[in-house]
Amino acid sequence: MIIVKSALSILAVTSTATALSITPLRTTVSAGPSHASVTALHLEDPRANKQSDLDQILSKREEFKRQSMAESEPEQGPLVGSDIDKMSTDELKAYLFSDSDPDNIDFESLLAGEMPTWKTQRVSPKPTVSESKMSSSSDEDEEMFDFIDYEDGRSMDENSFHIPNRIGFTTVDWADEKKGFVNGKLKKADRKMGKYNKSDLKKVYNMLEKSGVTFIETSPTYGKANSLLSKINKSVELTQGPDVAATFPNPWKQAFRNRTRPKGGVNAVSKAAGDACRKLGLDTLSLFQVENPWYYIGGTKALARGMLETLQEGHAQNVGCVDMSITKLYKLQRLLAEDQESLATNQFEFSLTNRQNLDMIEACRKLGITPICRNVFDGGLATGKFTPTTPTGGSVSMGEGNAKGPYSLRKLEKLDALFQTMESVSQKVGERIKSDLMEIDKEVRPNVNTKITTSQIAINYVKYKGGVPLLSITNQRDARELIGCLGWDLTEDEVDELEKACKVCGLECVVDEAAAAAKQNTQMQKLVLRSINTEASSY
């Protein structure tokens, strides 16, 4: 399905062959390159490689394997703050609370004298940027971007928080040297190897924001990403956006990183939101997320009041969560509803190759919460680039990455049916879009991408299931590919093909959505009955 808006004409066309629908939308034009000229990256067919190339790759893999086995493993040193991101939730909980029962922790001493406060002042919900905002640099070429929100007016939102085009990007890798960030100048060869610098990030920000991808997420745990975002935001002039989401990290993880006491109580959330606004140079945030705190100091009521205070003090227009369980979402939603407020979002992992949280998407929908899905590519596995014939994703010739490849050949061979289906579906979608576009008058024909890649199939699969994809974008190539996802959707038949391939490959996921919905209904009913019994016992 293609959704299009144009200032030249207001149309309503329905095609029986392709289920094409056109609705009037608002269009604004701002400085930057044309949306029409932005072509998404087209991945080559990995199965077209010759057998001799495969033999060479396998030979290199065996050589690296022998070298790695010959080298002695490094000694295990003491646990440091950087190790925390490599630990699972259960491992970290066991490490932090190995000698203590969380229910018996002296939370009052941890609060360090913080007392709950209640603010009633509420500012305008419209986000504004500080007066220090400056116009974009004049030394860059002025091109044209078409800002189009294809989701405007489609009634897809679960609540009042609207994310243009229901897609966003994150700064999680923006300052990460391990992912290729360089604090200095780069040569063309460096960029081919996947490296990027501040200039590349500014171009990415400018390209996405002016093309209708305005939702951007950041966190104090992303290193210098907040500082980079603040500087870039001040140097780029936008007619709409940005829609910035900041995060209140898990207080126990943060305390472990910084060797400090964990934050808690009513004031902690609001104070963190205010600090985020100042550091990002914004008057207010579009969204302030609270990561699952495990055991919040002060309890769930204190957390809910802290989120409410964040809204009342105008630090954020909306509040949401990260990795919250269904039970906690329900409790927070119920507590906020007492003051006519609600949770807007919950962020968690979801992808074509990792659909374990499909039931969470359904639960969020029933609670009126927008599901934001990160790790959409499942570490790269869902892109379709890594196959049995191209185990390195085609990066060896450019000198990128690990020459052995991130996945075993056994795993890639197991998923080859899915990769072939993704390639087949991408070609079908491209032809379908071309056919749909031919039904539209040339003068008002939209600039929708027709060179569909397997990565774009993975992104729009998440959208079809009801999630808002959140991707890490660090270069213009990936930005163009993300923009190429706008304006078209997968059909039910195309999604069925992908899910059948997943089933053939043995990917564990919730395929029976009816069963998932029934499971959620049962769990919701139990939560409601439990809350009613609790209220009855209090009288």
C-alpha cells in the first residue's frame, strides 16, 4: 500500500489490482537534497557469487580459526564498569544483590534525604528549541528535501503521541569508536570501511529530519552522543521537529557504572528529565523514557509520581518506558490515569528473526501504548546480507569487520530459506510499487522508492506488526536506505510468505496471533481482578 500527499492535487484512488490508496497530506519543502534523488542502497543477490569465491572465503575462515586457536586466551581481570553492557539482566542482578535481599535493602538511606514534592504547574505541550538555535552552515550545498509524513491522518497511533512516519533513529552508536566513530577528519577510503565522524552525523541528522524521520532517541549511557546531538541540533535549522526522546537509565546499572548510590524517589525522574533538557539545549522533550529499574527506590507509586511531575514541570510532553513488563506497564498506566495522564511508549527488542516480543506489541496496543522496537536488524542477521555464500555480508573486499563473519555457516545455512524469501519479496514489492505508481498522474506522482532491499523488508515488517522501528544510523548510505522505507507497506500476503519461511527455518516466535491475543486477554483480566481485590480490601 502506498500513502501519498501532494500540494498539487487532492486525490482518492483505489486500485483493485494492487490495493492502492491515496489520501491528501500536507507537504512542506525545506533546504536539503531532493527526496526523489535519494536512492536506497540496493543489495546485490548474494547467491550470484561463484563457487570459487565461496571456496576463498571458507579458506580464509579456516585460516583465521587456526590462528585464533593458536593464540592463548587473555586472563580474566576484575569486573569493570564497561563489562556491565556485556552482562545479562539476571547476571547483573545476581552480582548486585548476591548478598542482599532486595526486599530488605535500606532504601531510605539510599534516598539520601530526598523528599517527595508535588508541582502543579504545566507548560505548553508544544516542544520548542532553545534560542541558541542557529541556521545551518552556508558552506554546504543547498539541496531540497520533501518533508512528508505518510502516516498523517491514518489513525495508526495508539495515543496522542504521534511519531511522524512511525519510524525513528537512535544515537546509540554516534560516539562509539568500536562502531567506527572517529573524532577527526576522514578520507574516502575510511568511509568505505564503515568509519564516520561528526560531519557524517550532521549530514545524517539533516537528511532524516528534513525527510520526515523526526523521532530521535538518546540516553546518558550513550557516552558523548548527547553532546554531539546538542551541537548538531543547534547548527541545523528545521521547519518541523526534532522529536527528541531522552532516557532515565536503570538506576542500579548507572550506579554500578559510576560507583555511586542508585537514584530513586519522586524527584529523581523529574530532575533527570530537566538535566536532559539542559544538556540537549531543549526547552522540553517530546518523550522521556524510564528504563526498567528492577527495584525502584520508593516503589512503583513513587516512580509514577515522578513521571507525573516530569509532565507537570514541562520537562517532557510524554513519558514512556524501556523494557517494562506487562504487569508494570499496567500498574503505571493505572496510577497515571488517576491524574488523567498515561504512558505513551514502551521500548523493547523485536525483529523478523527475533519475534519473542510479539505478544508485547499486542499488550501495548490494548493498553494504548506505542511499541517502539529496537535492534530491528537483530545484530545484522535480519538484514539478509549475511548468507551461506556471503558470511561476512560482502565486507571482506572492503577491509571491513571480522573476516570470519559474525555468524557460523551452520546458522546461516539453517536460515537460508528465509534469506531467499526476503530477496524474492523485495523484488515483488518493488514491482508492485512501480505498478501502483503508474496508476497515478505523472504530475502528482510521489517520489517513493522502488529499489527495495532486504533490509527495508526487515524494517517494514516491524511496522506491519505494529511496532515503531528504531534504527542506529551513522552514515548517509544507511540514512538513504531508511528514507527508502517511507511511503509503502508490506501486504498481508507478503508478510505471510516471510513468516512461513521463518517457520521452515525453525525460528521460535509467536506465529499464532489469535493465541497470543487470548493469552494477553487472560493476563489483563487477572491484573484487573487483582487490582479490584486490592481496592476492596482497603475499605
